[in-house]
Amino acid sequence: MTPEPYRPEPVETFLSPEPLAAMHKALVEVKAQLGRHYPLIIGGEKVDTARKVVSTNPSDPAQVVGTTAMASASEADAALEAAWKAFASWKKWPQEDRSRLLMKAAHVMKRRQRELEAWLVYEIGKNYVEAAAEVAEAIDFLRYYAIQSLKYAAGAPVTHFPGEDNEAFYIPLGAGVVIAPWNFPLAILCGMIMGPVAVGNTVVAKPAEDTVVIAAKLFEIFEEAGVPAGVVNFLPGEGSEVGAHLVAHPKTRFVNFTGSLEVGLRINETAARLAPGQLWLKRVFLELGGKDGLIVDETADLEAAALGTVQSAFGFQGQKCSAASRLIVVDKVADLVVERVVERARQLSVGPAEENPDMGPVASAQQENTVRKYLDIGQDEGKLALGGHRLEGSGYFFEPTVFDHVAPDARIAQEEIFGPVLSVIRVPDFDAALEVANGTRFGLTGGVYSRSRDRLERARREFHVGNLYFNRKITGALVGVQPFGGFNLSGTDTKAGGPDYLLNFLQMKSVTERY
Ligand code: NDP
């Protein structure tokens, strides 16, 4: 196999007529398919259940995007058994063949690109560019991991020792569990499954309940690409029921989780407990929340800073783990920066995702409640500079909201809101800005707008986050370009889309033969 060198898939902007027309056509076609039902997939078999997961359109919650079967503990047991059965042969596949299969899946996904984007518009309220960026990221994960996995086939170098033949090589772990969030329901799910699978593991995947249909579409792609039965198993269900059961299961070899801090901590604890009959220590990968800060100092290009802040805070309604939720701005330029941010944010259009606004709805009634709660808290903790309200109508629409004069230890400056709410913290100087930036329990993304080389270098060393950006927005990490993962309570820093990611799912075996 001689793969093309990896480069990220370009993200469609829909500024020219052809892609825009193709998107409109895809929306019509997908709309005609709304409401369909999708079964579980266990060991290649389609399995239906009496209970259903119902996925609705957050722009219009009365519209059912689709339903899936809802797994319970017995289906979870069967799925793990199927994954172990498939592991026996999948682990023996030559790496080149496994990589070729991932490349094939990337081709199928590329062919269905506009259609997948349309599903994201309906199921989770992304506008066209956000949807396009996500599909491109999913394609990138497949291609990047296909190529990265080849490098492990040669094993690891060891030092020669007289009288012995020594070697060290990598083997996969076994059957693992993938539990995914709803905010990148295609890309994160795809990457979390196909990373481990690329290097010979098998997986039981539980998508988030709000986004089971796009997950079913991903499994259609795996099937079309020819992924063998049992290598990937599709198991939608309730997190607290089937997710928790999978995590505690003695047959689970590893847990690859992305989601909230609260659930991540519970998973960490459960997985650490030895279940009866369990033969290993589970490996647990947790990529969790953030309270990401963007510093703007008095030397910065203020226009660029305002643009980057608005893009980072309000893209996909602020529902990105990397979203800027704290703007930390030096007093001297604070009024100017806040004014520009408010002016730009005020111009953002909000509406049904199908109409391609700047901001669609938040994801669910649960997200709506959370955002409402923090809008109330913010009224007491800051000075409302923009927004602050939910819009009329059944869709979960909120105005972009900016609270100014927020204290660094306020709840809206410390707790992840995961919505279109920005807290502005004013500080006397750059030293204070860095201290505030590092003053949360998270450490996912961060950014600095400054023209001072000295300060940028200081931030490079002292701003303690997994992904740090200078003079640009702090969202939109690209696979292979910006390996992604956080410090502190933002997670275990697996660095998805990075050159070492696949090592997480391998173990090294060392073999010595005496001559
Ligand atoms: P949740 O933690 O609520 O849910 C994530 C997944 O865990 C869902 O599939 C959920 O199922 C499942 N789950 C819920 N309870 C349990 C349990 N007790 N045991 C096992 N699984 C369970 O997160 P969200 O889906 O709301 O996602 C948003 C969060 O994800 C934010 O905090 C965000 O910052 C974080 N995130 C982090 C990223 C990173 O790379 N660091 C990237 C993207 C998001 P169900 O849907 O049924 O509840």
C-alpha cells in the first residue's frame, strides 16, 4: 500500500454556487429520509429492541430525525462477546490491509460528504460550514490513522545484546468501549472508534443519545467499506444504563471516552475497580470539558482579536470543548475590545440550521436548561453587555451573550456552560492575565492576542493548556496539524489526531532468544 501523503481535507465554505446547490439538494434528500429507524449492530447482525432512542431536530424539536433501537445490559454483553470473537482474526490482519480498509472508509465518506453534512444540520443544528468542518475532520481521522498505524508494524528498536536475539513489537489490547458526546457526533465518534481499530483492536460504540442517527450513518459507511462483522459494534442506549454497564464490564479492555467532567470522573472510578473475572487493568482515556481563556493585551491587533473571540465563543453556539468562554483582557484596551466583540456578536444571525445562520439552536432541552441557568447566574455575577435571552419559538435558540466585568472566581468564569455565553474578565496587565487564564481546574485550549514576542514566548511556556493558539481563533484543531487533548481536569491528554495517539491502544511485547 502506498498511501498519498496525508493532508487535511479542505473545508467547504459554500461561497460558490455549486457546493451550495449540492448542499440544498442534500438537505431535500435527507429531509425525505427523516423518521427512519435503525437497529443495533452486534457481530454484523442487525438487532432490534422494544425500546427506542428518539432523535429530534433542535431547530424544530417536533421533527423526529430518526430512531434507533435502545440497547440494555444483555445486548451490551452480546456486543462485547462479538467484539472479542472478531478480535481473534482482526488482530492478525496485516497492518497494510487494515489501513487500506480505513482509506476505503474515507473514500465512502468523501462520496457521501454533502449528505452527512445535511444530517448534521438536522440532527444537531450545525450550520453548513460547521457541518462541513466536522465531516472533513472525520475523513481526516480515517486517512491519518490509516497512515500512522503503518509505522508500528515494524516494531520498536532495541539495543543489541551479545549472545541474544532481542526484539520488541506492538500488539493491540483487545475489545474496548467507545463512549462519545453529541457535539462532534460524527468526527469524534469516528476517530475514537477507528484509532483503536486501525491498530487491531475491536470496539463496542455507544453514541450520545441526541445524535444516534448520524452514528448509524457512520456504521453504514463502515459496512460499505467492508469492516468485518464484530470489529465495530453499534450500541445506542442510555449512558447511565448501558454506558455504565460497559464501563464496569470485566470483558472491557479499554474505555475511550469523550464527554463531560462529571461523567468522566465516574467512569474513571468505575473502571479502576476490578470486576470479578477481570484479567487486566483497564486503560481509560478521558477527554473532558474546558473553560477556555483567550488573552488580549494592549499590543494586540484589536480588530483581529475581536473577530477571533467571536468565532471562538459563538461558533456552533459555543458548544465546543475548545470554545472561548473567558475573554481575559488588559484594562488599557478592555473598553475597545469589548465594544468590538459586542458589535460583531450583535450581527450574528440566529435561526434554524437548515437556513444556514451564523448560529443555530443549542443541542437539546437539557442544553437549553443549562444555558438558561447560567444566564440567570450571570445576571448576578457580571454586567450584561449583549444578549441574555432565549429567542421565541420551539427551537432552542439563544442570543449570543456577553457578560462584562466578571470576577475570575465567578461561577460563569469557572464552570463549563457549553453554550453561547462569553465572560469578560478585565485584568491590570499581562502577568495578571496569565494567572487568571491558568486559574481554573481545566486546561484544554487557550489563546493569546499580542504583538509582544516576549509575552508570546512566556505564554508558550506558562499558559498550561493542551492546545494553545497565538493571534488566531482557539477552535478548529486540524487532524495531524494540531494534536488535540487537554491538561488537568480537561482529560488524559490522549492527543487525538496526533502522531502518538495510536500508541494508547497498543502494548509492547519484548521477546528474547538465547543463541
Ligand atoms: P456527557 O458526559 O453528558 O455524555 C457523553 C457520553 O457519555 C454520552 O454518550 C452519554 O450518554 C454517556 N454517559 C452518560 N452517563 C454515563 C455513565 N454514567 N456511564 C457511561 N457513559 C455515560 O457529555 P455530552 O455528550 O453532554 O458532551 C459535552 C461534553 O463533552 C462537554 O463537557 C465537552 O467539553 C466535552 N467534550 C470534550 C472534548 C475533548 O476533546 N476534550 C470534545 C468534545 C466534547 P447519553 O447521551 O445517553 O447521556
